[in-house]
Amino acid sequence: MTTQETQIQTPDLVFPTDFVWGAATSAYQIEGAVSEDGRGLSIWDTFVRQPGRVVNGEHAEVAIDHYHRYRDDVRLMADLGLGAYRFSVSWPRIQPDGSGAVNAKGLDFYSRLVDELLGRGIDPWVTLYHWDLPQALEDAGGWPSRETSKRFADYAAVVHDALGDRVTNWSTVNEPWCSAFLGYASGEHAPGRRDPAQAVHAAHHLLLAHGLASQAMRAQRADTKIGGCVNLYAITPQTGSEADQDAARRIDGLQNRFFLDALLKGSYPADVLEDLGEMGDFVQDGDLAVISTPLDKLLINYYSRFTVSGTPGGAASAAAAPTDAGSPWVGSEHVSFVEGGRPVTDMGWEIDGSGLEEILRRLVAEYPRIPLVISENGAAFHDVVDADGVVHDRDRVDYIDLHLRTCHAAIEAGIPLEGYFAWSLMDNFEWAWGYGKRFGLVHVDYETQLRVPKESALWYSGTIRRGGLSGPAE
């Protein structure tokens, strides 16, 4: 079936006419140009230079060269029919030292990108932080320091002042769980520290940074739409045993409730603080009021389900860190992650659309009602370019189709889900995995930088143009 043929079909599952159809990327994974036009050093620039931190010693000095090719990339987005594009701003490109002087060339790049998007009818969704902390701020203490939260609010105000006249939709900190616990507990991500107590402080200060930045941006423009962005997992105990049930409670607490409760209820879960023990003493007066500054929407990154056990044994999960790393599960290091018997992606992540439904229903049942957006959802598979230059990534089509059907069912059930962003628009630098894992709708040849839309890109394009899904689940 051609893309043109898919466009003229009437979908069986119709999405609301104002549903947001998008795709997402992040600055460090795609931009390259790490030493150009006044950009400063980030913690990832430092991290990738350390032996053993990234598979094959790969780095993002060029990545997919989006910094120079953004006009072509935006044209590609328009050709695919995207209504919105979620991208992040590189903090060290704006403030090379993390504070003080602003780099005009860095701001100009994002201003030009926004104008290019708007000129092609694509709504820019800006994420202020996707893990590339300026190295100077890490040297001064990093996210375990409260001062970093204050510097982030200053940076947010700078970017918002420059782009807020054209950008309506903003998110602050992408997946604070990853920045805190992969960056400061397990050491899998930059800056590569392994200090559980500091990781807990980092998690709190990332949330505090979100609240301070939200207040700073709203003070500039009352019409700004601000979202908090969290990565959520459905959690299943391996058995009904007390130990496994407790393991599920613990992982759900640190992964999900720690962040949701703070953002939406203005409190931390008492059981999680008890799990953390002395490490849970980090809140100062007024912090939670700032963190729970009202949101316009909640952005949800969803990929998989965890099956966990509190006892030794069982079939270990195929998902693992690519390099030597400690446990990110502060206070619950004894919990093991086991196979749930579901198909897996190339990352070893289990494919489970029902987990997304579970999360969406839980948000409505347990938290104040708020508009929801799926801000990341996608899968890595072993993509092969055939002799004709085509990538038949049927597994990715099936993955996205499954999750979009879940989204449609949620909307039909009255859940306030307003948009979906596929991760990712293009193949890119996948953090500690380097370039070996491909999430993109668009294939990138890392030597030539040639972009080729995969079968999934053409399928998603047709879905967007139809405004829904046709036929039975594929």
C-alpha cells in the first residue's frame, strides 16, 4: 500500500481533530557541533571521553549533524505531515558556563529552528533540559546542589524570553528519574557518579528546578503552557509473594510515585521516604509548594513494563546497562528485574501496550485531572537497509500501532489524552549505547548523514493524514 493510498482511506479509529501528532528528539543526541559557535562543555562531552563509558567509545561530536542540517530535517518533518516537533535546547549552547553570559549564537540557532518549523506549519514543543548539564555546574556540585536548580530557572527565563513569543508549549526537565538515578546512583549516564544519597538529592533538585523554572516563565508570559515530563512504567510483581509485592511497591514508588506525587500532590510518598531512610531528609520549607506549581499538562514517556522480584532467582530481564554500572534503585538495591514472557525490542525492553493503558487509567483515578500527552513512545529494532535502499521495519510499525490503539481506547474512555510524540524522529546517539540502537522513524547513515524514511515513517505519515487507524490491530 502506498502512502497516497493510505491517505484516502477513512480510518476505523478516528482521533479528535485537535489531537497532536508529533515526533521527538533531544539536542545532544542529534545536533553535533559540540565545539562550534561558542557552545560550552556539557557533562556528556566529558563522559563520552572516559574509557568504558559508552559502547565502542562512541561520541556525539557530529551525531547526525542536525545543527547544520536543521532546514532539511524540518522539510522532512513537513513531508511526513507532523503537526508538532518536540526538541530540547542545549543549555551549554545558551550559557557555556551554566550561568551568567548568554551566547547569542546559541539562542539564534533555536530561534531560526523555531521560525523554520512555524514556516512549515509545525508547532514547536520546547524541552529545556534533556540531560546535557553544563560541565561547569557539575564541577560546582551538579544536581545534588540546590544552586543548580536556581541556575536552571535563570537559564529557563533566558530561553523563554527569546522564544516565548513564538513557542507556546514548554516542558522543563525531561525524565528527572534518569538524570538523578542513572547519573548519580548507577553511573550509567553522565556525570557517572555512584553516590546513592547524592542521587536522591539530585532527584529533589531536578523537581525543584522544574518548579522554579515554571514560575520564572509564567512571570514573563501568562499564556505559556508548561508541562512536567516523567518516564512512567507499569510495575508487576513476579509472584503474589509478600517479597515480590513489596518489590513492586518499592520500584513503583521510586520510579513513578516519587515524581507524580511531588508534581501533582505537593508531597513525597511516605513509604518511599521510609525506604530511603536517612537519605530521605532533603526537603526544605516551601520546596514542595514550588515543585507543585500548577501544570498545564503532564508529559508521559512510556516504553515498557517492569516485572520485579524481591527474592533471588528467576529469569533475569534481557534489559541491562550497556556498560559497567551500579544499581539505580536507591534503597531497594535488592530488587531484581525478571522476564515477564513478553516480546522484547532491541533494547531488551518488553513490549506491552496494556502497561500504557494501566498508567493512563491510574493517573485519572489517583491524581488531580490534568491534560495528558504521550511525549515519547517508540522502539529500537535491528533495522536493515535492503538493496533498494528501503528499511522494512515492520516491528516498529506494529509497536506504534499497538500503542496508538491504546491511546485511542483511553480517549474513548474519557481520559484527557491530547497528543502523541513518536520517539524518535531520526536514528541518533543513544547515550551509553552509542550508535548501535536505532529508534528512528527515519534511518540515518552515520557516515554520509543520508536520511531515508523507514516504512514506519511512511505508515505514521499516513496515520496522521487520515487522522486515525484503519483496520484491525496490525
